[in-house]
Amino acid sequence: MFTMQNQPELMVSTQVSNCGQYALLSVIKGSDGYQLLYVADLHDEKNKGLDKALTVKNISSEWIGSFNYITNHGKEFYFGTNIDAPKKRVIKLNIDSPAKANWTE
């Protein structure tokens, strides 16, 4: 865990997808669990070898809620989330078009 000046505590978390092709990178703010979410394709030529900074896709650039990875089928990802759902819900999103308007429940 690290702290940025004038910022609440931030924690960085990583997880590899069940298929082994993607790395999920989360920046989690404070104890509320709100996070920013990024995905890196580990099979992309830019990321092979893991010997330099990863090229990532931004999935969520706002502190709007939590994303708990469940599974994925290719680029279709399933997350448990509290976004617009105080008791949580499962959403599906495609990492090529991750805008909230494209999510399905």
C-alpha cells in the first residue's frame, strides 16, 4: 500500500485471468473498495516477455465502484460489482468497448 500526497490510501492489485491471457490491474482507493480497472493482454506482442511496462486498456477511469473478476470468455469479462447496485450484481463487458453503456447484466 502507498499514499499519494493529499490522497487517501491507494492499493494496487493484480490478477491473471482464468485463461491466462489477461492481467487485471486494479487501483483501489481507501476502504470503500472503489477502484480503477485496467486490462493487459499478455499475448500481445507489446507485452510478451514481461520485461518492460505493460500496455494496458482502461476499463474504468472513474472511482464509481468495485469490480470483482469472476471469469472471462475471450474478451467478454464477467464481474461482480456494486455500481448502481447496493446489493451487487453481475455484469458482462467486452474489453474492446468497456463503456458503461455497453455493459449487460
